[in-house]
Amino acid sequence: PYTILNNVWVAFGRAYSANQAKIVSMKIYDGTSGTPGAQIGTTINATMGQIMADEAGGYYTEYSFVNSPVTLPASKKFFVSIILTNLQWQTGVHDTLSIVSNTNGQTTPSAIWERQSDNLWYQYGTAGSWNLNASLYIHPFLTNANSTATFTQSATSICEGGQILFDANGSTFEDTLLWFFPGGAPLLSNNVTQSTIYNTAGAYQAILYIVGGGCHLFDSAFVNITVNPNPAVSVTATSTSVCIGNSTTLTASGATTYVWTPATFLSATTGPVTVSTPTSTITYNVQGTTTATGCSSNSTIEIDVLTNPVAVATESAVNVCIGQPVVFDGSQSTSAGTFAWTFTGGSPATSNASSATVTYAVAGTYTAQLIVTNACEDDTVMSQVINVGCTGIDPIAANDPYAFYNAAQHQLEIALPLSENSFTMNVFNAMGQIVRSISTSDLKAVITTEELASGVYTLQVVNATMSYSMKFVRE
């Protein structure tokens, strides 16, 4: 049933030549007519050096037609011929070559033919030849399905991180199919179709090996793959923080063409330079592409929009007695970078903290002013009128301690009345345990709650003649 010749093995019995580079060729002839006819297929060569080494080692010499298999004629009859015309037989310079045969008479009629000097073929057993009936140890190997490695690929030039689909469905094989993808992932595969990712730029070969056919024949095919580098795209801005109504210029580099997204607040969505006039914080993506290769990559940048500051000021009281502390708190202001308090007639007269405790030594009406500022340099001013003089205030109440919990600073700010006795201030947790305790004879005291856990606490202020308590929440 076999129609394709792939290999021929010859048992050479003797072999010698002083020139081991001499060629001993093999040709295949059509045998349909019963005598050697036209040559079919290509001529395959072996050197005398190869034949001598095989003969010395007791090996057959192989003539391989794998790379150019011979298709047999319809009759499937053929002759295998060893070409001796390159060898010399003269005395003194002769070469030696013989092929192992069986004994005369064992093969009738003779299977051996010789082409003589008249260019005609003679069978060994016929008149005018050797009168021998024998056959030579020449073994052709045939198959009905030659191994052929061939494949297609979806691309031969891609970008870093791209993939190629390889398809070997056009190959013929029986035993083994193996892909080898240097630079790719996976590196090896036995699948007929395989998708391969190339993450690193460079030049590679994708190779297909197959083994099959009646005699485990081998074939291979390859294709060159170019993996182009992705551009190193970067983006900068004249400022990454802007105030509402202001602009910043965005500049991209590293590629040939650029596309910006989203288009919100942008003057243009293509090109290396665009201007953003944002009204809210936004992140832009720029995709840069190298025109020559079509490869692209991305870079992002965030533009922060600063809102105008809004001052929010509170005070512990607007009607106080002389010397009674007033706590001013601006911690609830928004978008404030700096604080600037002015306390006309008060002590202190100014403060740059978010909150401050102030006393007034002279009765009267006073204005407290807060200015908050951020990078946009847009200020908001809050003013408060403070009446000092105790008019309409219970004198007993005016001489009581007063405490304010500054949640932003995590501290208790305590104003104490004049007294001959010092005050003790205790902070109790919800279980009644003292977690902070100080004593002072000053008119002001501050107790930090920075290290306290979140929860409800009680402040107690006591001395020999009075007692004061309040609850506060540490968030």
C-alpha cells in the first residue's frame, strides 16, 4: 500500500578510498517496464568517508530522501542504483567498494542489474553479464504518508505583550508534534493550534517539529517573528494642583501620536500637548502610539482642583466677664491651609492655630476675626462681636470654671476663676476610672486626649470651695 520512498539502507561489505571526499550517489529508477527506466526523484549523495566509517563499524549506510521524498510510479515498481562512476579502478590508485549479497542461485532470476559502458542495463544472470543469480542487501523503506511540517500564523510582527496564533493543521504526522517558541509563552507545546504571547521585544523564530510516517520520519518548519517595543510614554503638567477657573498644560512624550481621555475640561484630545481647565479633581490617560510599528502604551496623571476656603468660626460665649476665657474654634473651616485670628482687645491678640482661648481685661464690645487661606489665595473672613462686662450674667455663674472640648485638637481647654485654692482636674472614663489628672493654680489649663480611646468621658474640676463637671465625646 506504500507509495512514498523516504530512506534506503545499503550494506557495504568493503570500502576504501585514499580520497574520502569522493561521492557515491544513489538514484531511483522507474521499474514499471521490468528494466531500469527513467530516473524518479532526486539524486542523494554519500561520501566514501561516511561509507568507510559505516563499513568499519558494521553499520548500514543510510541514503535519506526525507527532505525530498520519492513518489513511486503507479506500478510501485522501482530500482535502487548505486553510482560508481566517481571511483577509480586502475592498478596502484584503485578504490574498493562492494555491496553484501546472498549466494549465487538463491535469487532467481537475478535481482542485480549493471549499467555497462555501452550505457545499457544488463541483468547479472543474462548472457554478456556475470551469469550470477543473486540479490544485494539494499533495503528501501516506504511509507504512504510522508511527514510534512507546515503551519500558518496570524502575524509575524507584533508589539510587546501581543500574541500570535499558530496553526499546524496543514502538517502530516503520526507520532509527535512539538512547537518551540523562544521568547514566547508557552515555550513548548504539543497542541496542533497554539496561541503564544511575546512579552519582550526582539527577533525570534517559531519552530515546528514533527515525527511520523511509516518510519518515524522527521520534518521541521520555522518562521521569523519580530516583537516590537512599546513606547515609553510619560506625561507632565505645568501644575498638578490648580484653583477653580485656572488651567494647566499637559505634555506627553515618548511616542509619535497621542490620544487623551476623558475629554472633560480639555482643549484638545489628540496631539502631544493639551490644556485642562478643570472644575473638579480628575485623572487623565494618554495613549501614545509609535507610527512605524503601531505599538502603544499609556500613562496617567491626576490634576487636583483646590476649592476656595470657607471659614467657619465658633466661640464658647459672646457675653463674658472680664478675665473669663472665651474659646474660639475654626477647625470646621473647609479647604483651609492656614489660619489667621485677630482678637482686638483680647489676649492673645493674634493666633495662627485653628482654635484659641482668649481673655479680655477691659469691659467693652470687641470683634474677633478669622481669615483662612489656601494655595488659591482666596480668603474668607468671619467676624464675631464679644460683649465683655458681665451685664445680665449671674455673678455666681461667671465665677464658675468653664471647659470646652476642642475635638479638632483632641484637647480640653479649661478656664478657671480666681481662687485662693488650686484646682484639680480629673478625666473619668465610662467605667469611672481616672485616665487623666492634673492640678493647677493658673487661670487656664489644657488636658490632651490624643492618646485616649474613642468613647464618652467626664471632666471633673474641684477645689476646696467649688466643683464643676461636664461630659464630652472623644471620637
